[in-house]
Amino acid sequence: MYQISPQDNLFLHMESSNTPMHVGLLCIYDQKTAKTGQVRFKEIIRTFKARLHKLTPLRLRTVKVPFNLDYPYWIEDPDFDIEYHLRHISLPKPGDWR
């Protein structure tokens, strides 16, 4: 457990439904480059799970100090679920690279 930096605290206070402060990521996998000829979403999840011990910031959540007397703290989230954070979405037909 460690305390949130003033900069991170500022981002938390600035966030609202009109000004989201989170980040997204889009990954496009080329099936031709996979060793087996296919990239399966379960393999991607397995790869992330195998590396989670090196990705500490992804496993943290904030905890407020009583009465908000100080900046919140980062703690390891015991209920962290990588499958909630990684989503597989395919383009609807006739989806292609254009």
C-alpha cells in the first residue's frame, strides 16, 4: 500500500462523466503471424495472467482516507479480474480493414 501522488489525485478529482480520465487500448492481431495460424482470445488472457505479477499498476485500486483528510492510497485489489478488463469485440459483417 502506498499513497497516491498529488498528480494522480488531481486526475481523480477532475474525472466526471463529461471528462473521463481513463485510458483505452485497441490491439489488432494478424492471424498470419501466429505460430498456430490463429490468435485466440483465451491465449491473450492467459498471456496477460502469466505476466500480471510484473504489472502491479493494473492490479491496484484506490482507498480513501476517512473524512478525506489526506490523499487516497493504492492497494492491491484482491478481487481483480483480468477478464473484466480485457474485451473481445469483432467487427460486424461486412467488417474488414477499410
